[in-house]
Amino acid sequence: MQAIAAKRGDLEKTSITSLKAFGVSLSSRFGKAEEYQLMTQMLNEVPALLRRSIEEIYCDSKASLCFTVYLQSDDEEEGQITTEHLAAACVKTKGGHNGIASYGPDFVFVLAPEWSVCEDE
């Protein structure tokens, strides 16, 4: 995989298909190290009580900073707050995201893409 990635000029690709951070499974379509690092940083920004409800985060490398989150909790309000924390962390770290969809046992919560805007003074 590394040889193929080097041929394409994509040296940030790893051979890792998934890993765990804070007890949460992380996966990335193209196995990009930067995406695993970002998802770990996002989890670090979520309060521990909310973080425990996150089962898995998937980053769709093809869509760039587009995430699918699987939650264990059936509390829709908690799911929304957790998703908003993840989004805020992504905005803080990378300047934005291209959408986050969170799936709980009985609900789906979707955040539209969000990017911070820099204004010239």
C-alpha cells in the first residue's frame, strides 16, 4: 500500500485500517494519518461524559473532512450535543468540516458543512 501511495504522491497514507482512541473506534477511507490524528483531537475536545457514548467515527477521505459518527446512547439531545462538540473541535483544529452525520439507535442527527470565515481588517 505504501508503494502505491508513493507512486500517486500520497505519502500521508498509512497501512492502518482502524484504531481506537479514548475507547472509540476510528476509521478512515484512505487510512490517512492526518485524519486519525484529527479524529483523536476531536475526541479530546468532547467532555468525557459525552465521549463515552461514541462508539465509532469514520472519516470519508474522498469527501475530505466528512464524518459519520455512531453513538451508543438513545438520548437524542445528548447525541446532538456530542455531535456539536465534535464539529466545534473540527472547526477549531482544521477551520471546518464537510458535514457530520451521527447515528444513534433511534435517531439521526446531521450537521451541514461548516467553515470559519476569515475577514480582512
